[in-house]
Amino acid sequence: MSEIEELFSALREESRIKKLSNLEQSTNILKEKNINFVSKNNGIHLIVGNFDFYPSTGKFINRITKKDGRGIFNLIKKLDNDKTA
């Protein structure tokens, strides 16, 4: 294997580990804050209120407006805004 192949292999592995960490941390934050969600595809896709949330990348999409965003804390802010509206 060439140096470049080894470098890209290492980068892919780092990315995989980071995504697994993000998935675990984001899911735990939702649990700690007692936010209800439905887990799909072994936790890779969560349905949180009116949002589809992908904890490994942090991406969320409003199921009604189709507007998207990123980050667990931004999702929580959106959920709080929906409750007050």
C-alpha cells in the first residue's frame, strides 16, 4: 500500500470513529434532557418531534418545512422554539 493510500485509509478510520462518537454523544444528550425520540436504522436516524435527526453527522431536517440545520444544540433550540410557538 502506498503512503497516500495509507493516509486516506487512516482518514477514513478517523472519520468513522468520530461519527460513532457523535452518534453516542448526541443520543445521550437527548436522553439526559428527557427529549422523546424514535430510533430508526439502529440509531443512525432519529425522529425527534417534527425533525429527522442524523446524530452521526448532526444534520436535522424539519419534516414539515424541509428546512435543515446542524448540531444537537441547534436542534434542541428549534424544539424549544416549537414548544413556545
